Amino acid sequence: MQTASNGRPPSAGPIKSPLDFGGGVFLVGIGLIGLLGGYDLPFGTLSGIGSGLMVMFASPIAGLIAVIISVLGIVIGVIFARIAAEFILIVFRISEHLGAIRARGGEM
């Protein structure tokens, strides 16, 4: 197997480079997604509840439905965030296992 001057295998082109976890760009992107999601869920829910309460002045049933949907939205958002975090964890574990296989000299 050929190695580059830094001791790592050469890149396989544009397909492998986004999956190379050695750089910090991927980790910064994941951090930004988590940060934005952490602010979006609570503020979006508060906005939805506030809008639902304002709609209650015009139509109590429609306002109540808006508040309920807003509360359900945060529950679904938390579940989705957990699934996304698990997916990212699985991708990193697969990357670690593939790195260990390469270090042993195994061929795929």
C-alpha cells in the first residue's frame, strides 16, 4: 500500500475526502449543526406557543391546536436529534473500525 509523505494512505479522490475524519472541517460542521439545533428547538417552540396563544383570541380551537402541535414539535425534534446523533456516532465507529483494518494491513 502506498503512503503519502505524512504516513497516511493517499486520498482516493473527491469521494473519499468528505469521509476523511482526520480534518477538523467535519467536526466543526457537526458542532454548528448541534449548536443551531439547540437554539432552534426551544425558541421555535416558544414562538409556536406564543403564536397559538395569540390565535386563541380569534379562534380558541385553532389556537389550542397550534399550541398542541408546537409542543409535539419539540418532542419530535428531540427524538430526531437523538437519531441523528446516533447516526453520526455509528459513522465514526465505522471509520475507526476501517482504520484498524487498514492498520493491520487487511484488504477489502
